[in-house]
Amino acid sequence: MADAELLIEEVSTYLKPHDVESVREAIEFSRVAHQGQIRHSGDPYVTHPIAVARLITPLHLDVQSIVAALLHDVVEDTAITSAQIAEKFGQPVADLVDGLSKLEKIQFETHE
């Protein structure tokens, strides 16, 4: 899980140590939740949320945003509930995850 360690290195440059630990916990939570799920590429599914979190890391977003990126598919694709996310990571993270899930359902139209 080299990408996970890269993510930890990246967030360590600007997050406090206890926030970095929250990111580690979210990586593990996502890994366990998505266990057995495989992407079309054949990679473990957890590589996707880690990649999403790495995409937003250069923006130096807060820990809740990084954790929400790591968990953004958990409620939709696993048996984990929003309440469980709130219990483990806090209501703000659960709200962000719910918001991201709703965004994925919106059909965007371009006017090109």
C-alpha cells in the first residue's frame, strides 16, 4: 500500500500529528470496509479513495476533508452507515461523505 504511505507523508507536511493519525485510521477503515472489492483494473478498491485523497492533498484541506475523501464511497458501496462514520470520525466527516455521495448522483449538463 505504497500510495497510502505517500498520502501519510504528504499530509504530514501540514497536518498536526493527531490529525495524521486520523488519516491513518481512515485509510484502515476504508481498506477494511472495501475488503474484497476490486476495481476494473484489478487493483484493490481502496486504491481509488486513496488516490482521491492524494488529489486534494496539495490544496492543504483540513483533516475532515481528507478523511471524507478516503471514506467517500464507504456508505454507498458497503454495509457501513453514515451513523457509523459519525461515531468513528465525527458528524462533520459524515456530513461531508453524505454530501459527496449526493454530488455523485447529480447529472451535470454542459452548455458547449
